[in-house]
Amino acid sequence: MSERVVVIGGGINGLVAANYLRRAGFDVTMIERSARVGGACVSEVATVNGRSQRYALGASVLGLMQEFVFRETGLSNRLETFVPDHAKRVYFPDASASAWIHRDPARLERELANIWGERGDVAGFRADEARVVAYLQDGYRRAVPPSLVEAELALGAELVRLWITGSAADLLDHYFTAEHTKIYMGMTVTESGPVSLREPYSAFTVPLMDSGSIFDGYYGFVLDGLWRLTEELGQLNRELGVETCLGSLVSGIDVERGEVEYDRAGAKAKVAFDHLVLATDPLTAARLVGVDEMVRDVEQKRFLGTSGKLTLFFREPIRWRDDPASGDAADTAFRFIFAVDSLADFESATLRVLNGGVDYEPGYIQIYCEGAAMRQLGHVEPFDRLTLFFKNMAFDRPGNALADVEAAVKAQVLARVANPEDCVWSRLLSPRDLQQLFLFPAGNLDHTMLVGGQTFSDRQFSADPERRFYAFGGLPNVSYCGAGAYPCGSIAGTPGYMCAQQLIRQAVDGAKR
């Protein structure tokens, strides 16, 4: 291929798209506003009592990436990973309701029956979810955009209704009887924002969030930290011949002439393109191309994010109160703390931040034991560290103005820790911070909310999605593959891969003609 491609945005999707396009023979230039690649997958350094340590400023765990992307880009040869296989721990306000989430469906069914009184079909839920996930993964591999027609051919109308077009509330009622089971299994619906469990298409978030194949649907860690993934991919791309322009701010795009103007080190520069790939958030993409109709259409999307992030450092390894196996691989298990005991209260907490007047409404906390995972990889750091993603935060204020929220979240976690006095440092990021740091529209981790009209086959910005799913509007030489595109973000690179395959196929078809 001799076509010239300019990729704007050096996050995971831009990096993956550039990698595949360059290896297919395209002449690729990447333009990134930051002084480093990575987007939201970067590190920061904290110094505590004279000791310094890197930690994940944005994304922390790897889960939605496809194994073939990890392998084909060359990342598998550069990085060491670890995925916890110990059962996850789930805490509820009623201590007797806390349970272990086992991988084995039969063992999980027994645990939920004994602890939560579950009398539904846990094994059937897992089996049907696996069928839907396999369908999604097959589409990712073939880079085939999703469609309801294809989904019904592969899965049948009933599974499509339950798992794709239906509501999470109906999905959970179909399989489960216990409130605690429904809360745990349905919590991912709210990850991208304050989405009601009763919204159409909200069911689809459940299999979507388990559709990574790098760890067979589970989530894991990268040696040193997840930021190593984007750092190494940036280096791999440079070795392949991708021209990477860092610290460069795009100042103008002429789509008709095929030209990007940008500022680099205080000087104006231009680069020509046959095709432009926008690997940014969708609002930035629309404003860059300057098509008023596109800007208006994108601005009407639902963007609000309600996830907060809290990083904790401990001077000694964390000891969990309820786990007699602390000190071995059990320390790496993911943990979840729920502040509510009923589905109605969960739904109310999710939606309350929409009404204003509240900075934080306790919902649930996801705990990633990064320091323990590093020890399993043979990497002992100055401090043990936890990363917490939690719900539900309002968008209005930065984290450094919310000391009361930080204290409330820390208290929920430290109550489960046997050595809370060893917690020596913390940093809170609010949705407002995530917007300012990473340009997440309205602080949304996935750039748009995963709701009807914004998920599955509608998660695109193309004027002709059946022919060119990753096209941006009706522009013939512009594509979009940021986290707002199908399937979603989460440091997976799948939109970047699928978009690149679309362009490669177009080039091959054009050469044949």
C-alpha cells in the first residue's frame, strides 16, 4: 500500500490502528497533543516520605483486549502479565451477605444459594453469556460490524432479546431470584454512566464487559503497570516506521485537500493524507473536521460519566480481615463493596447524581489489588497500592475539592483491612478531573453512555454504517475509532483494529478495480 494515513490521537485505539495500517504497508503519521503516547493509559509519580513510585493515572487493569491484538501487534513479546484466578470477594452492608464469586459455575451456584438464597439458573446464565461473548469475539476477529440480523442468525431471537436489545432488569429477572445476585451481576451496566437497569439495550453491557479474550473474559495486570502497554506499543510502532509527532496540537484540517496543519515545538507543520483516522473522543473529532451538522449530532449524545477513581498507597502489604489466605495469590483477587442491599436502592443511587445537589451517592466500589499483583510478577514496589473505581459521583467538582468524598470511600475500604494504619497516601480523581486530564466528554470513561441508540450497531458516527461502519459522518476519507465507537473503550484497542481492517479492505478492493 502507498496510501498516506494520518492518525490523530495516540491512545490505545490510535496506536493499534497505526500498528495494523503500517504493517499492511500504509505510510502512517500519528499526531498526539501530549508529550507521550497512551491517552488515558499513562502513569504518574508520587513521592511519599522520600520514596517515589509510579502508579496508573488513568486505566489500571487489562481485560477487554483481544488476545490476537496482543499477539499480532508484538506486545506479547514485550510484556509480562498476570491474571488473578482466586475467587472475587463481594461485600454487602449485611456482613452475612458477603460472598465469594468463583469461576466454576457449579461452585458459584452453590455459594450464591448458600449465602444469597439464590434459586435461579446461575449456570444457565454463565452458559448463555458465553455464547453471546463468543459471537462478539468472532465479530471482533473478523472485523465485522454488529447487526441485529447477524446476531439473530448466530444466537437466535430469544438470546438477542435477552442479551442485546432488552433491559438489564429483564435479563436479571430471567435468570435470578435473589436481590444480591442481581445487584452484582448487573453492576457493569452503570460503568459508563448513570444508566438505568430498565433502559432498552442496557442488557448488552453485561456480555460486552466480559468479551475480552486476552484472559478468557477476565481482567488482569501488566508488569510494572498498565501504562507499559501503550509505552511499548508506541515504541513498536516507531520501530515499524510510524512517524510519531508528540506535543503536537492540530490547528486545522482541510478534508477536501487532504491536509492536516498542526503546531509542533512552536512551529507550524503540515502533513498530507489520503485518509484521516480520528482516534480521539467524539466531540473533539467533530470539532476538528469542522462540519457543523456533525458537531450538532455528536453534541446531542449522552455523555455523562459518574465514576470516581481513588489510588491508595500502603507502607506494608495489605492484610484483608476476612481472608485467612492473605499473603499469597488471594491478595490479588478483585473485591467489590456495595453500599446498598436492594436492587431498588442500587437503581436510586445510580440515578440520584442526575438531579444535582449531591457530590457522592454511595453505590459500589471496585478494588484492584495492583501491588499484590506486582508481587506475583516478582516486582516488589516501595508501597503496596490499591486502585478503586467507584460509583456514584457528580460531574461538578474536582477531586481535590472533595475531601469528604475521599474520606467516605477510604473508610468503606479500610474497614475491610486489618492494617488500615499503613495507608499513607491517596489521590482522588472525579469525573471532572477525568474530563480535564483525558478529554473524556463529561467525565465518561467510555466517551458516551452505553444506552439505546449509543451501543451495539448504533455505536458509530457513520452516515452509511452498512457500507462504512467506521466512517465519520459522510466524509469519504475520514474515519473514527475512538472509545466512542463500537464496541467501547477500556484499553482494548478493538475499535482501532476494526477500523484499520475496514481501511485495509477498502484499499485492497480499490487495487483490484
